[in-house]
Amino acid sequence: MSTPSAPSAFTWTDSYKLGYDKMDETHRDFVVKVDALLRAADEDLLAHLDAFIAHAEAHFGEEAEWMNSTEFPPRQCHIDEHESVMKSLREVQALLVLADNPRRFEIARSLAQELVRWFPGHADYLDSALAQWMVKRLYGGAPVVLRRS
């Protein structure tokens, strides 16, 4: 059984909260699934990547539905970024099934690390604007976010 050396943890913090509960719950699951991908043994990487891809498809699809159904003005930029992430995920998924590539596990772990780097900025800029938009449409005001210090 092969395991990654010194996996990097990715844990949920209140700093990721945006104040739209549905989105915050989905983001918490995103963090859990990326963490599982980071910690997976080589032989389990593909299963964890498959689970993350299923999550990402549902997650990004739900956000696209919110953006399209409410005519969120900057939706295309947000959707394009999601599509770019999905393209990378599918490329690495295809690579992981090729047993003849000795770097496939390293590349999959590199993708997981990139997701850790990408997520906070994406959430802070693109998702926070969507969260505010959704809360304003539903409740008439900006979200209130309480964060533990």
C-alpha cells in the first residue's frame, strides 16, 4: 500500500464562509473532498478524484443554475472558470487510468494542491459576489457572516 509522503491538510475554516448557507455547505464539502484527495494512497487516488469530480459537477452546476436563473451579471466569467477547472480535472482523471505513466500520482497530487491554492481566491472574489447577489434576492439585504476567531 503506497501512501503520499507528508500529505498537506486542507481544512475548513470560518474564513471561507460567505453567508449563503447552501453555498457554504457545498464549499465545506469541497474542502473535505480535496483534503481526502490530498491524503489518499496511490491506489485510492482515482476513486477520490472521481468522487471530487462528481462533487464539482454538482457544485458548479448548482452555481451556474443560480447565476443563469437570476441573471447574475458576471456569470460567464464565473462559469468559464468552473469549466477550466473541470477540464483540468478530466485531464488528470484520464491520466490516472494510464498505468504506464510513472508521474500520474505526482500529477494528481499537484492538481489537489492547486485546488487548495485556487479555492480561497475563487471564493473570495467570484463566489462572494454570487453569495451576496443570492442573499439580496432572497432576503433583500447583504449576508451577515459570523466567523469564529
